[in-house]
Amino acid sequence: MSEETPAGAQKVTRREFLWYAWASSLALFMAGSGGATLAFAYPRFKEGEFGGKFYMGRVEDFEDGSVTPNRDGKFFLVRIGDEFKALYQVCTHLGCLVRQTDEGYACPCHGSKFAKDGRLVASPAPRDLDEFAVEIIDGEVWVDTGAKTKGQNRNV
């Protein structure tokens, strides 16, 4: 058998073939690993899960001064006049869960106290309770737990 190569074509040596196979395998592995990493890192928040949006009800369902806790969203929905606030239930001192009291909220771990609107009343917490974004769309109250705003720093 005679080896014939088309005019202008070069033979691929065994060493070149193995190098191309190795480089192709590495490229395929890296692409797969990169895709898996991106899929893992991409946030997948759904409505009704922490990090997503929560439907709370119609505006008229909430009385002035009412506080509605939401366990799944980890927030208190507070209505003060025409304004709604969604206060994160985590103390700004060391991250304990605050409890609702008659005056507002209290941290059972270290004694920080907050007013009903989330304002810091007694330390050791350094700032007000953090808040989530509240949207009113067509008379319905929605809270976005993916959009958190830090509370104002206070010296109490």
C-alpha cells in the first residue's frame, strides 16, 4: 500500500494528534466546569422564597400602625400612615432574630431595642433595623427581600 497525500496537505504526526486530542479534552473539560460554576452561582430566587418577592395583600387589608410578621421572608411589614416598611428581623448587632414587643422589637441575645418603625432605641446595636424594598402595584403590597437597605447608624 502506498501512502498518498493530496497536494498541499501535510501529514499529522502521532505526537501532534495526541497533543490536539489532549488540548481538545482540556478545552471541553474547562467549558463544562465553567458552565457548571455559572449555573451554580446564578441566583434562582422564586416568588415566596427568601431573596425573592412576597405578595402581602391589598393596601386596605393593613390598618395604620399594624405590624404583620412574615416568617418565610424574615421581615415585619409595618404600616405607618400611608407608608409601608418591611423591616428585616435580624438584629444589626450580631445577627440574632428580634422579637416583636408592645413597644416595637427587642433582641433576646444582647438587649438591643428598636421602635415600631425600626429605629434604634437601645444599644448595643449600631444602627436601625435593615429594610427591604416595598412596592405597591395596583393597590397590592409586594416586598422584595432581594433588595435590602442598611439602617441608619445611631449612637444611643
